[in-house]
Amino acid sequence: MATGQEVGRRRRLWRAFIGTSYFMFAKLTVLMVLVVGYTFTLVILRDLQQDTTPITNAAFVALATLAGLSFGCARAVEESARDRFAYAGERFLHSAVMVLMASLLKYAVIAVRGWSKSPLLLNLVLETFVGLLASLLLFQATYSGHTAVKVLHEKLLERIARYPDWDDIL
């Protein structure tokens, strides 16, 4: 038979376990999305001459899909939750548009560099200015997408936990 102290200790341990699990699942994973996004952004920008179209295409497809899912969810949920789901969809859509713009700018740098008759100064100015602009767009797209993931994740966790059997595995 467990004493009152043992029961209290077990409850504290259980609460600590639940708190740690929640932090790792709900907060740390979302933060890791930002870190991974910035890592890919740096990979794309490390060499402006490297064709990274597959990475930006995949990012666009993922962001556009998440935007569509968020907007669809906004139509399906009750009125009080619609605005947050729509907000996440707007952030995903804006991120997708910024990724497209940055990809187009980076492709322009690659294309101009390939023109043999373009002056060296034009290449340098274009690569520096357009590269900086593409960098800013990609970093902002990553940040905006991270905010959307954070909002969507929090709202979905709220909705999942509204029923008592949300974490029953048997």
C-alpha cells in the first residue's frame, strides 16, 4: 500500500513527465522546424550559382499544400476557431509566394551569369543585390511558415484534447 507521500511523489513525477513530453512535442518540434528551415535557406544561399530549384519547388509544394489544408480546416471548424486556421493558411500562402519570388530571383542570377556578353560589373551588382533580396525573401518565408506551423499546431492540439479519450492507445 502506497503512503500519501509516495502518491504525491508519483503524481509530481507524472506531471513532470507530461510537462516534458508536452514541451518536446508541442514546442521543441516546432522550433526545430524553424532551425531546419533556416538551414535549408543557408544551403540555398551558400552558392548563388548552384541550381537549387528542387529544394525551392519542394518548399513551395509543401507550403501551398499546408495553406490549402489550413483554409479547408477553417471552413470545417466552428466559428471561434476559423480565424486562427485562416490566419495559418494566410501565413503559409504568403510563405509560398515569397519562396516563388526568391526562386525566380535566384534563377535570374544564374541566367544572367550565363550570358557571355554581360559586363562583369553588371554580374557583380546583380548577383549581390538580387542575391541579398532573395536571401531576405527566403528568410522571411521561413519565419512566416514557422509562425503558421506554430499557430496550426497549437490550434490542432487544442482541438485534439477536447475529448477525454484523445490519448487512449487501447
